Amino acid sequence: MIAKYAALFRVGVQSSLAYRFDAFLMVISIGVSVLLQLVLWRAVFSQSSQTLVYGFSFQQMVTYTLLCNVIPKITRASFEYEMAEDVKMGGIGRFLVAPISYFGYRLFAFLGANAVNLTLALVVILVASRLIPFGSVSAGAHSAHLLAFTGALGVALILNFLFFFLIGLASFWTVEAWGVFEAARILVLILSGGIFPLEIFGSYWRNVFLWLPFPYAVYFPIQVITARLTTEAILHGLLLQVVWALLLGVVAIHLWKRGTRRLVTVGG
């Protein structure tokens, strides 16, 4: 069984390496997005009489903007469209009798497909944080933040998978789920802090959002690497990440079982 999932992981890695031009386009899209957002933030800061806007200096906002564009791209999931096609065309039926779960198939293919970009981006971020420290901390504390960030980014990858696996399961209850997918993607991106920091919503709503799973996919890892959190806050955040991953995993498997009971396939 382990060998089968390992093979799926390798196929995902090979697939990502085969489409190197996609990686090039991803870099271009990140660069354009960062540039446009920095132009906007430069205008906001120039019109403000305060050195801090939403609790961020301009340099901190530059760092946040860069990271909030990189992290969603390297943990991106788009397999929900493939799930919809599998449900619609009946392809999902073969997994009901195959010696491999559909959840495991999607998970390991997703991890493999994101492994290369995630590793490269992690190396770049860690090297950059050494050359240009993202936060004013001691060398020992800085190393601890880098370690915590690596762990947080790993769990963020799992959370992102679970978000979109759950979204993909909507295909069992809707004939055409494309609109649901796009609306959900935008909502997840905003609530995760993938466009701008959650401080923009005000302290009340920021604290409310922090009890949801979404900020732990983007916002929390950025707060860790930029040293804006205490050690206690980092440990609390890591714990919540793991708890949410476990809860969402249980919900995903439960809804998968309910969805497959609704599934009717003809032929093979």
C-alpha cells in the first residue's frame, strides 16, 4: 500500500517537472501581482501621516506582500475541477473497488505536484531571511522562527489540500460546480490573508478569523517568519493548525462517504 502512494507521489513530482514553463509563468504572475500591490501600498503609505498602516511599516508590508503572493502559489490546489469531472463522468467509480482510496490518491498526487516548487521556494525564503532578516530577533530566535515556519508551511500545504478537497466534494450535490469553486477560491484567498493582512478588517474580525482554519494556510506562516509572534503564540498557532488539519480530514472523509452513497455509475 505504501509503495502505491509513493508511486503517486513520484508521478506528481514528474508531472511538475514536465511542465517547467508553468513554473516560469507562475514566477511572472507573482512578480506582476507583487508589483501592482506595492504600487497600491506605496500610494496608501504616502497619503498617511503615520509610519505604520494597519500595524505595518512599509518595509513590513513589502515583505508581507511578497510572501502572501508566494505561499498561495506554491501550495495551490486545482484538482477540484478534476474531481468534478470524475464525478460527472463516472470515473470516480473505479476507486470504489480499487485497492487505493480516492482521498489518498488525490493527497499524494497533490503533495508530489507541489513538492518541487515548495522546496525551491522554501530554500529561497530561508536564504533571503538570512541575508535580509524579516524580523528583529537574535540569531538563536531567528533559527527557531525558521524551523517553526518550515513546519507551519508543511501543515499549510495539507490545509490547502483539505480546503479544496472539501470544495471538490460539492460536485456530489451540484450538477455544475464551477461557480462554487471560483467563489470558494476567492473567499479562501481573502480569509487566509493571501491578498492583504487580516489587520485590514480590524482587530475584532481578525480575532474572529483566527478561530477559523483559513488564516493558518497563509497569514500564520507569514507572521511566524516575520517574527511578529511570541513563542507562545507560535506554539498556539501550530497546535491550531494541526487540530484544524485533523478536523477537516475527518469531515472530508465523512462527506466523501456520504457523497459516494449518492453516486450512480453506469458501465465501466
